[in-house]
Amino acid sequence: MEWEFTAQVQAYAARTWGLLAARAAENTVALTVIAKVRAGYRWSSDPMLFGWYESGSRVLGAVSMTPPFELLLAEVPAQAMDELVRALLSDDVPVPGVNGDTVIAEAFAAAWTFRVPVRATTTMRQRLYRLTTLRQPTPPPGHARAAHDGDLRPAVDWFTRFQIEAGAHAVDAETAVRDCIDNELLWLWENADGHVVSMAGRNRAAAGVARVGPVYTPPEHRRHGFGAAVTAACTSDALEHGAEQVVLFADLANPTSNAIYQQIGYLPVRDHQVIRFAKR
């Protein structure tokens, strides 16, 4: 029983896809990473890391790291945690932080800080939601529409502002938005005056699961129902394009968004944490 690491996404996918797809909603991020990297997408020029844990002929664990993001702890059995830490240290893998289910992330952080002179700080707490039955909210004035090329500049600005407000890693906003527009994955709410006031994007479905996000409404347009309406429109579009499940993450520090998502039919699945490490 041991962890194996590679920089090759195809080898990782071949070993772990079945494991991850068995809990596709919970592993939405890990599955999306595989799909996007296979398609040639990169978030930075730094090398990526993919790993899996085998016991006999069975794959029981899966992790990945795509800089600038933290080590994603997709599936880590309790009995494999210490071995994962030892394997990463043995291979001199720098780990800036971890992202995963709260229990798993905290267990890794405890094991890592026991062996490495760093301190752990939780920088984000999120709740994963899964759609049950979509309940359309009372629509505010206006309508939803798919974004087009003319929306690129304002959408890039909003994507950048979303990253800042959420405390997320800054990635190339224009590349991300362009990909969403080209693939009709970005939805906007246009008010009665013809002004765009909110947006919601989503990823392509992976293992039947589509994930909505980012959802962003500028401060001056909040508390008018635009965010709920555009999220519902984006969710509906995912279902119409064959998604078997639709999920999204909400920042636990934002009670408004958590309430809105539940009102339109999303229910909690589990909580996630991002924990970052820094020298003591």
C-alpha cells in the first residue's frame, strides 16, 4: 500500500476516475480538474502533481495539486493520511496548503504541521450544496441571457472582483471568462433598463455533475433578487444540457448566499476548508 505521484493527468485519470465518479457530487472539483487539464487548460506555468493510493488492486485515494491552488484532498482514507504526508516529504513536494472536506483537511494539517515547522491557517470555509428540485424564484424585473463577446470586458471585471471579495487565488480572469462565453456557460441577468446586473457561470459537466460558480452581483445591485434569478437560470441551463446533478459552493461567511441557494432547491452536502501553511 503506497501513494504514487505523477505529473501526467492521463495516468492519474486512468487510475482514479472510477473512484472519484462513485461520489461525483462530492468530488466535483477533482473531476473538473481532470477534465480541464485533459483539455489543455492550465492555471499557471508551475508543475502539477497528481497522486493515488492503492491497496492491492484497489485505488482508495486521490489527490491533486494544480498551482496556484492548494493540494486537493479528494479521497484520502484515514489509514492513508500519515503515509501521504511521508510520501510528499520524501519526494520534496512543497505543499502551500490543502483544500478538502473539513475533517480530512484538518487531519492533514495536523499531520503536516507535526512534521514540518509551519503554522496552519484556515482561510476559507465553504459548504457544498447539491440541487434537489429547482424552485424558480420570483423573478425580478428583466430576464436572463447567455453572455456573448460584447460582455467580455465587464464580465472579466466582475470575475476579478469576485476573486478579490472571495479571497480566492487570482487566476487569468480573461481566459476563464472567454472559455465560459465560448462554451455558453456564463449567464447574465439584464434588468428592465437593459443593464446587466448579475452573473453566474458554470463548468462543463464531469461524470454527470455540473458546478455553478462564480456567482457575482455588484454591491450596488444586491438585495434585489438578481443573484437568485441568474443562479436559477444557470442551473436550469445545466439541466437542459444533460447534467445529472448540479452543485455549487457557498462561502459560510455569507449567510445571504447560503439562504438563497437553499430557497431555490439546493441542500447541504458537506463542508470544506482551505487551510494554508506559512513558516513559523
